[in-house]
Amino acid sequence: MPAHHFSEIHTIPFYECDVNNRITIPMLINILILASEHQNEKLGVDQRYLIDKYGIGWVVTSYSIHITKLPQKDMKVEMTTRGTSYNRYFAYREFWLHDEAGNELVKVESIWVLMDEKARKITEIADDVIAPYQSEKVRRIPRLPRPDKIEETSQATAKQYRVRWSDIDFNGHVNNSRYPEWMLDALPMTFLNAHEPANIDIRFENEVTYGSMVTSSVVVDSSDNDRIKTVHEITSNDVLSATASIIWKESKAKGND
């Protein structure tokens, strides 16, 4: 039996967009997670149910985001997701974003674990928790690309931030959309206006707590003009919290695509 698909329509409002009227990467992640939350609710296994009954919650460990075209302000898009497969500790979930003509705009692969909310440790995926998704049980789930790391000899640009109350989500840790927000903010505005991401591989290593100072570091590899790559790291108290590799393409003029 194939995995259970869930789809819904979303209109991109102005506050989800950047200065070029395209959805931002943090907001892209947020709306896709919203779709998965709505699927969880429909299947009767939403986060509140899992916490109240089992004391556990889903936590994402990595994304691989493939972008054909970022949707613009006022566009209607169809968000689709499915929990494709799982094994003892890891679940593989896919997301898609399509325009009204059915063209694929974005494809996202992601890996998830169940976290014990009190112990803050990974727990096994119980059959009754995963059963509603009709996910395939496999020995090995797909491996997502591991982001590059910044070499010690590299000349990195860095910015610091303090984790605010508004950065914390209902699981008690930093919302995962904040990490790409910090990562992209370390790049110059001129670069961000002239380029848009084509592929993002991001991995979450360690949780960051409220009030902590985080450092967002980036190295730009422009040795190939047709394939600029940036390598990002988020650290807190000298502990690596998240890494990402982003492949960029030249951006079209504002509002012309």
C-alpha cells in the first residue's frame, strides 16, 4: 500500500517574501512543515497528541531542498507531503510544491527522528505512531547529502546572534527555520539580491537553547562562476549546531519571472 499523501493549497502573502517578491527560504520551510502538521492532525497523530500520550515529538535532522523556481507573492501553490519510509529510528518524509499548472517548483527530502521530550534523546519509532502514514518499513532509509564543513584555513565571514524567546517553538528548542535565516543573513544583501538558491543541503547537529549566543559563519566558493557555492556553519559555545551547503544561480530581475 503506497504512503498516505496529503495536499493543500496555499497563497503566498507578502510577509512570506523577500525584497524580490519571492518566498524566503525560512518561510518555504515553515509552510511545508505546516502542511505536514495538517497531515498529522488529519491522521490523529499531531504533536500535541504525541507529547500528551507518549512524551515524544518529531524532530527534523536534515533537509535536501531542490529548487526549480521559488514562488512569488500572491501565487497559489499546492503543497504535498508524505511520510515515505522509516526504520527503527529514522523516518524519511518528502515534500513538493507545485504551481497551478502542475509544474514542480520545489522538492524537499527530509529525515526525522522521535525525541523523548524530557530526556532529550532519540527514541524508537513505535508501529502505532507511524502506522497512519502507511509508510514503508525498510532496513535503510535514503541518505541525504552531507553538507560541507568550513575548513580551518578558510576566510569565513561571521555574525553573532542571541537566541530570543520568539526563536523557540513549542518543542522548547530553536525553530528549525531560524537556522537558514541566520545562515543567509551572513551573506551580503548585494549577493542575495543577485542570486537565488538552486539546492540546499542542511543538517542539524545539536540543539540551541534560549539565551545562548550563536555564530553564523559562511565561506563563498566562486571558483565556478556558473555554480557558486556557499558553506555555512552555526555554532554555539564552540559546539557545532547546524551545517549547510547551498548552490546558487543568478537571479532574474525583480518581478520579471
